[in-house]
Amino acid sequence: MSSIASHEIVESFFRLTSRCLDALFMQYGGTERPTVWTGLWLVPRDGSDPVRSGRLDGWGAFHLHGVGCRFELDSGEDLDVDWDDDGRAVFDSWRILMFARSIGNETVSKESLRTAAMQSPSILQIASDQFSWPDGRYDLTMGPAV
């Protein structure tokens, strides 16, 4: 898969991450962050205890870390997203690079992925190497379940 162009990797990362976040928010009703020293917890829609990891129906596993989430898809791809201090879902070229490695692309560079993300009409650039969704649909309200 090393022949996949940087823009295709970026668009694939963006599309797959969007689908995983859609599945996550369909399965879980909100988030909690009990203290500033603890990471995020997801609140199941059935009212059971909050969780930091689990499975997304039809997709694979997820693991919350600090204020982010890693998705390990059954198809082999690895995706990762964070939420910044404002609760905005964000990613950077390093996360896209890790996705590229998970699909077998060992040759693409972090810089070429950053450039491709900057040029994508689907992606909102919020810092030199920080990107998000233009519509804010994956943004969180930090605190009790939303």
C-alpha cells in the first residue's frame, strides 16, 4: 500500500475517524471527566457505569486515553483523535502518520500528510499542525454527560 498518495491517506483517515466517532456517539450518550487529573469516561446510553474502553458494533475496539480516543478497527487500521481544552475534536499529522503505518504505508512522510491535510477542503486547520471538523459535530462539553 505504499503507493497511496498523501491526500488519499488523509481523506481515508478523516472519513474512517468520522465513522468511528459517529458509532461512538451513537453507542454512548455522553462523557464525564470527574476531575482534572482523570481522563475522559464514556457514559453508556443504558445508564450502566461509565467506561474507558470497549467495542463499537461493526467496527472494532476503542480505548480512551487522557482526553483522546484510539480506535483499533477489526480491519487492522488504527486511528486516534484528541479533544482540546475547548472540547474540540482534533488530530495532527502524527496521528495521520500512525494511521498510514497501520495500513502498511511505511514511506509517506509526516510533512506530506500535514500538507495534504492543510489542502483538504473537508478539514479545518486550527493551528500549524492541528486539524478538526469544520462543523464541530464531534466537539464535547467537558464535564457531566452531554
